[in-house]
Amino acid sequence: GENVGLHLPTLSVQEGDNSIINCAYSNSASDYFIWYKQESGKGPQFIIDIRSNMDKRQGQRVTVLLNKTVKHLSLQIAATQPGDSAVYFCAENTHDTDKLIFGTGTRLQVFP
Amino acid sequence: DAGVIQSPRHEVTEMGQEVTLRCKPISGHNSLFWYRQTMMRGLELLIYFNNNVPIDDSGMPEDRFSAKMPNASFSTLKIQPSEPRDSAVYFCASSTPATSNQPQHFGDGTRLSIL
């Protein structure tokens, strides 16, 4: 991907540890949220989503938490693996538009 | 299942030349999006279509950029004439309508370099 610049926040974790990636969203009317993973040379890949009527959703090794009060979204990755190394983006959407608003991304680096 | 297919994967051309990027959305998806990604500006939405009709082209940078969707299975993004500042990775994504709260699925992009 192209979001590899100096301004991208980076999270470094040891293999096997849990990772938490955070995202602050801007629109209080947003009612649908998505996490994407982007590996180098590839397009953003859908990981997990959550609707605003929920505050937690779990997938395989991943959990998304939504706090609408403070407009905060987080992605938790359990037992982080080297293959999890990538840039992670949050995205928000309202039901009356097809447009997604993407965050700037966080780079996750997993070291042995 | 086939995902979103983009071609070419890489394009290198001289400034002033016409560039055409192609996208085949996932079958059954009726929304199609074109994005541009750069280090400086991140991921930007250029234009999107619903049922082959352009809905919002406010992200298209200049008149040099145009996009078409002649049918449900094909879209093009054209730059004419191209300039070095157009160098970026261009992504196509598709989805079912937003009212159903479904995610957009992305292709692997076209890396465009204008010399």
C-alpha cells in the first residue's frame, strides 16, 4: 500500500502478544464501521464490521469495540502473528450514503 | 469466488499520454468505487456508481479525469493527458447498497507511474 509515510502511527508488538489498534471517528451520525487490513502491494482487505446498535463484535482472533459516547473504535487482535503485520484502517459510514470515510491508518509491526 | 479484478497491475507511461485503468466488480455488486492512494493524501474517493450511474464525482481532481461504467461488470477510469502528479495507486472497490450496511471489497490496485 501507499500509506507507508513518516506520518503513519506505528504499533510494534511481540509475536504472541495481543494488539490493540485505536481509531477516533468524526461523525456522530455514523452507524456502520469497518476495519480493513492492507498488506504491501495489495488492496485493503475487509476484516470485521460493526453496526452502531452494538458495542462489541468478535471474529476469529479479532474483536471490534465501539464506544459511541466518545466516538472511538478499536480493533483487538489476539495472539498476534507475523502475518498480521500490515497497515490497518478504520472506516465509517452512514446509512444514507455509500461513501466510506477512512482513517489515516496504523502500521502494525510484529517482531519475533 | 473472484474478487474485484483490476488491470493493469502496473502502468508506467510518459506525461501527456492517455491512461486507462480497468475494473471488474464482484458479480452481484451494484455499487462501484474508484479510489486513489498516495503517501501524502492517503486513500481518497474519486467517484462512485450505483447501478452503473455516477452518483458522486466530487473527488475527481480535474477534468483530465473521467470514469465510465457501461455495464454492471466493467468500469474504466481514464486520465488524459496524464501528469507526474497523477502517480499513485488506484483502487477499485465494489459493494451492495449502503442501506444494507455491507463492506466495500477492494481490488489489488493499479500502480501508476507518470514520468
